[in-house]
Amino acid sequence: MKIEVLGSGGAVTTPRPLCFCRVCRKARRLGVPHQRTGPSLFVHGPDLLVDTPEESAFQLARSGVQRVAAGIYSHWHPDHVMGLRVWEMSRDFRRWPREERPTPVYFPGGVRDDLVQRLAAGNHLEFLESQGLIRSIVVEEGTSVRIGDCTVRPFPLAEEYVYAFLLEEADGPRVLLAPDELVGWRPPDWLGPLDLAVLPMGVAEFDPFSGARRIPAEHPILAAEATFRETLEIVRKLGARRTVLTHIEEPDGLDHDDLLRLEARLETEGHPEIRFAHDTMMLTV
């Protein structure tokens, strides 16, 4: 199984529009891996696309992906879904009659309802379905879906509208993909041993090198988002053989080189298998 990080940013990409801080200037000058687009993953093998941020069409065009067999959504937040048009843009309309079948797109629990109610996406989804571009499939709580040789089990996190995914292949690797929102979550016992965990980094409440506070203690984001320190505790409890942290946001003030230094520091502190994602990163499990 190979997992391609199509986009390693979060709700705030790097460079941030209208910003000319050190991190953004460097990203504009050097591009990837300093530049980060919205959060998305692609699982080669089952050819599964996880989330479609605004830049989804660009990400797929930049990648080596030639076929998307299925899609799945983790939650309704705009940075994970506003690239819905990729299902339309990726089709070759020059072919007639059409040979493609609708792409199955999976919505765990209430994710599809959330898109309709919170983002008024009902008409858009109906259009994509009416044109034979996608086939929406709601995945009921506690059930799994089979995509190629891979079993995908969605499950809710502490924020119950957000889903993570356990991927398993017969006699193969076990992979956890949690695209966002770890706040308040504790790994359940049933999750078992993992070969790879892909998790959001969490906000840098404190500078990871100096320890100086970067976000005021009373800032509301600390009640809504997991911090980097809280993420490290989740990593410890998961005990995966390898962990990759993504959803890395420009306001944290860390560029790619900073994160490479942080990887080295974490290794000396007893976290030898933590890496930070970047756009186009390929993970082989």
C-alpha cells in the first residue's frame, strides 16, 4: 500500500493569501515542500481519494494518479470538501458515448447531510449524481466498505461529526488515517496495532524549540483544536510503527526546514518514528 500526501496544509494554506511573513515568502520562492495546499490523501492500491479541498483538481493533476476508484469524506469542513468539482473536472467529456461509470463516493454517518445543511451542497451533489459522475453511498455506523483488496472502516472521533479511517489489507498493513480534529480523542482499545498512523499535527500552542507560549491561553482555538503537545500524547498511546503528522498550518510559523529540525529533536526525546508531511510525499507501508 502506498499513500500519497496530495495536500499537507489545513484550513490555512502556505503561503497564506496576503501574507509576506518569513514562512510565506520562503514558500513562494521555493515551492514544494515548503508550499502546502489543502488537506487530502490518496491511497494507491484501492485508488481511494480522501477528501477534496479547493485545490483538489490541481493536486491530482500534479500527482501521478491515473485513476480514482472511489472517494471518501471525513467531515464537512470547507477545507476538506470545497473541491467537489474535481469529480466533474477529472472526466474526459470528449469521449462519446461515455464509458466511465459513476465513481462511488462514501459518506460516513451524517457527513453527507452535513454538507447539504451546513454548506448548501445539496444541489451540487445532485448535479454530480444526475450527470453520472458520482454515486453517493452513506456508510452506516459500525460498518466497513470494501474497495479493491482493502477494507476501510470509518469511525467517529470525539467530535462525532468527524471520521477517521482504519485501512486493512488481508495479511497486509493496518493504517490509520485521521485527516483532522483530534481534540478530546483517546485511541480505543479495539484499534489494535498499526503499521502507520497519519494524523493532524495540532496547533503549536508553544514554540516547539523554546517552549515560549505562542497562543494566548484564553484563545478560543485551544478549546476547539488539539494542540501539538496533545497530539504527541495521542501518538504515544497509539504506538504505531510509524507516524506522519499533516494538516500543518501557516499560523504555526514553522517552515519545512523547521519541521526537519523538529523531527531530529523528537527523535532525541524518544519519538524516533515521527515525520512531518509535505505535499507530494509518498508513504510506502
